[in-house]
Amino acid sequence: MPGQQQDYILRHIQTISRLIARLKIKGKLLSEQDRTDVNEALLFAMHLQEKNFGRPATEFLTLTADDQFAAFLRTESKITGHERCLTFVRLLRETADLYAILDRTELAAGARRLALHLALRVALDQPEEPTVVGDNVNALVTLLEGAELHPPTQELLEQYRESRT
């Protein structure tokens, strides 16, 4: 992915992050305009995911998490594939926060579970920046504390923890 497109995606992720921060301060007192803003941000996050994957959502959303990971590495160098995957992880985390603001807890948890699975795949694939990946994994594990993980993700998490000891 050209650096310019990556910069575009990252710049707009920051915009979504600022919206989330503003709405978290308001708490449960969301106006109708706030809800509209969140829904528009969700649509925009999907647009950014499409840009990151380089294909329509209807194509990448039907892939398993492992197939999504493989898609990032298929046509890119390992480093670039990891960067794009971690960008997707960041988008999923922001998307989860948007769902949480709307009290759509299952959708938020689903986005976080997928983000964790992908972050673990990168972490176990000897990434260029293991600390950044580890920070993502740790944050997602904390956010998902008490939530049931899918068996493949739980297995990856156990492998990750074993590799850290």
C-alpha cells in the first residue's frame, strides 16, 4: 500500500479517536446529533477498512480472521503486511468503541475479539516492532477480560503467553 494511502487512513483514524474521546466525556447523555455522528463514523470506519484491504467490505468480511491475516501478507512484504494488519486492528478497536458508545456491546466485543486474533497473529509472526504489537495485545486482553474467546484465539493467546516466558 502506498505510504500516502496509509497516511490517509491513519489521519482519519485519529479523527475517529477524537470523536470517541469527545463522546466518552459526555457519557450516556448523547444527543440525536451525537448518535448521527457515531453512525457516520461507523460508516467511515468501514470505508477506511475497505481502503486498507484494497477491496470491498463484502469480500473481506466473509473471510476468516486467519484468511484476513493471510490476505495482508499475500501481496506485501512481511513488514508492510504487518503494518496494514495492525492498522486494521486499530480500526477495529475504534469501531468497537463506537459500538460501545451506542450500547451495542456484542458488536463491540466481536470487533475486539477479531482485533485480538489479528494482533496475536502478528505478534507470533516475529514482527518488526514487538513492543507495539504487545501493547495492542495487552490492551485488547484487558478490554475483553471476562469475555469468552473463540477457541482459535484462545489458543493463539496461550501460544503468545508461552512465547513471552
